[in-house]
Amino acid sequence: MTGPYLLGIDVGTTMLKSMLIDADGKIVHEASYPYSVKHPNPLWAEQDPNDWWVGLKETVNKVTKGVSVKDVVSIGIDCLCPSLIAVDVEGKPQGNAIIWMDHRSVEQAEWIRKNVGEDLVFKVAGNSVAAGAFSATSILWLKENRPKLFERTRSFLHANGYLTLKLTGKATMDWTNASFTLLFDIRKRSWSEKLCELMDLPIEKLPALLPSWKVVGEVTLEAAREVGLASGTPVIAGGADTPCAAVGAGAVKVGSALDSSGTSTVLGVCTDNPVTDRRVMIRCHVVPDRWMYIAPSNFTGGSLRWFKEHFGQVESLSAEMFNLNPYELLDSEAEKSEPGAGGLIFLPYLAGERAPIWDPNAKGMLFGLTLNHTRSDVIRSILEGGAYALRHNIETIEDLGVHIESIKVTGGPAKSRLWRKIKADVTGKKVVLPAVKEASAFGSAILSGFGIGLYKDLTQASEELVSIEDEISPNPEIHERYSLLFDLYKKLYNPELMRRLNDILIRS
């Protein structure tokens, strides 16, 4: 095979993935590198940035095997959001990264509401204040609790910006990641001097801003030797994982919807008019002159993983012995249960919840349990709970006047046909599976090709390079049953009870 080749890198919650494609969108090689989320305190969630760098080196080495690295013409990196990392003047990390599921900065979020004003933040940044979901609250926590670290910090970056810095020596942040800071004016596409001043955060500690498709710089000689790439290879600014996944799934036109799932489920809907709403987030898109509604559910796929780790010993052992996928075995068990799981309803709030309720104190729940329920019902209820969370956010965005006919699905959970069928029946929308499941890395590769001019139009390139593997239409009768259960699902969330439980846990 001969180039040109495009390299896409996706920094996720549980692993880093690299993908090498040719100009026609054909995957040459792909590889992944797993790592863990660290929880040094109950509300904390961190990652070691060295894991990202080691993962990049190992996966890039694998995906470029057998090809000339000189034929790799561009690199694009996307990441989980936010994934805040502080670096000093030499670009060295000043501790672990604070990621999206971290809730340590609740007090700082409340301070912003009282002293800056949520209305002002919402007007400028387009998003409501939420602890950990935006970098500003975590930066304030570091300033108050790690003052020496804060003083040493030259730049606050996100994961893709950190890896771009390692490759090029230049500290930057793309518009999509900046949209997750509460310090960025989403309409002017610039840092807000007013918000930085009111939060008493030095604007000089924020990196240079670039649109996602712009070339940041080239791979340095030092980085080339360490990573195994050719020096001088262009690296674009990159983007957040969901808008890059939209490119990799062909969901780039206005009104297009994407369910990008892994540990969490993130619903992204493309728009050309950034109307703001406090229940969902709005961010700049990697597509020029577009924005994206973002409605993330914290722990949908994570809830199934939690079940597997604590109650799925049979599936895990069988998978290990017979070289099977434990999640496929869980699907087989769940298929023994009828739609609706015998009236069992699961709230997937095991790590708090973001959209549309925005409550870090939210707790998971298994409602309706009786002696008649089986293990199969419990597993199916977890799958249905993730679908209910998705429907909750679909309805929220459709309240803003956006009609969604179908949903492209990507990520690990998208490999489950049962889960896709449940999502179609719960939401009442057609669920479409692109041929490339890991759409974020694929989209980052396509985006990098647009950044160097290989593709003239990003929307056209996305639609032409993405092929469809499967489509599932909803069953009207099953959808009607799910709608009745969904009404109960929404009523089960009781913020006062969950806050009181959280207070008890903190005092004990």
C-alpha cells in the first residue's frame, strides 16, 4: 500500500486509540492502549498524562508498522472533555489530569454562581455552571487547594492539547475543547477577558486558541525520534471527541444526531444557530460555521461495566476460558428478559449525572424489584436505563425546535445489536450503525486531511467516506410500552432525597 495516510488519535476515558487510514477512508491499521481512571478521593477522577503519551507511542508504532512514516501526511487528536492538565514552562505536567467525572469543585462552582453570576456565564459561554463538567471550576480548585502548582502552571490544557504540545512544542486549545472551560465566548470564539477577570484567573495561563482544522505545527525532531514518526509531519489542533465522532459517523449536517457511547453516552446534534438552554451544553463544532448541542449522560456504558466487574464473574470467566466477549455473553443473558425488564427501571446515575439534570449528587437506582425478577431482568434494565437517559436528552434538544429523525451510534456499546434495538424502541428513532465503530479516531483522521487541504469540504468528505453497516427501526408497540415506563423513569429522580443521602455519606 502507498500513501498518503492520515493518522487519527482518540484519547478516551479508559483507553487511547490510534487509527491510520488512506485518502479513501480505508482503515490501514488501528490499535488501542488501556489505562485506568484514578479515584484518590470519593468525588475525584484523574488520569495520568504519562499514560496518554505512552499510549500514543505504543499505538502509533503499531498502526504505522509496514508503511513508510513519510507517507503519513497529517495527524489529528481528539479527547474526552474536559481533561484538564496543568503544564509548566517546560511543558511538564504538574500532577494528574482532572477529567469530566470529577466533582471535587462543587464549592468553586457555587462560588462562581454567587460571585460571577450564572446568567453572565451562560450568556457568554453558552453553558451553565457545573462542577467538573467545565474546566474553570477545576482550575479554581487548584488555585485554592494547590497554590504552588497553580503558580508554576504556564498553561492549562486538555488532553489533545497536551499531546499536541508533546509532538510540536506548541501549547494550544481548539475551539471545541475551549467550549468546555466556561472561560470561552462561543460566539466570538475567543477567551473572555471579563469572565477571567471576574474569576480572578490570569488569562495568560490559557493557551492560544485555534479552530480544529488549523495546523498547529509540525512534529519536532525530538518527538519524531521518540514516537517513530517523520519530523515535519503536520499536526492539526484537533477537537473534542463527540464532534470528531460526528465527522467519523457522517452526522455533520444540521439536525444530524450522534450517540457516541463508551463509559458515558454523549448525544451530539449539529446546528447552525447556537440557541442556548441550561439543560444541555453548546459548543463549537469541528465543522466550520457549525455548533453542536451536547447532552452527556455520565455512566451508561460504565454502569454495564460496573455490573460486569462486580456481578458478572460467570461471563468474565467464561469469556477468558473460551476467548469470548463478556459483553456479548451479558447480551445473551439480557435477551432472556422481555422489553421493559418486567417493570424493572434502572437509573444510571452511578457517577452523578450531567444532562439534563446536572446533579453531581444523583445516585443510581433499581426500582420495581420483586421476587419474580431474574438476573436477566437486571441486566436488561441497565441497557434500558442507558436508553432512557438518551431519550431524556433527545426530548430536551427537540424542545429547542430541532427535529431528530435518526441517530448514528458509535463507540463500544454500539457493537451490541440488542442495545441498539433497545435504543430504537425506547426513543422511537431509527438507529444507524456506521461501518467504522470507533468513529472519534476515524473522524480525527478525516479532520486532519481537511486541515492540510487533502479534502476541500469537510461535510462532503465525511458523508462520502462513511459507509453504513446496519439500520434498526423502532417497533411501535414496544415503543408505546417503553413510553409508559419512561414517564416513571423521569419521576424517580428525587434531587432532595439524593442530596440528603449524599450529606449522610459525607458525615459518616
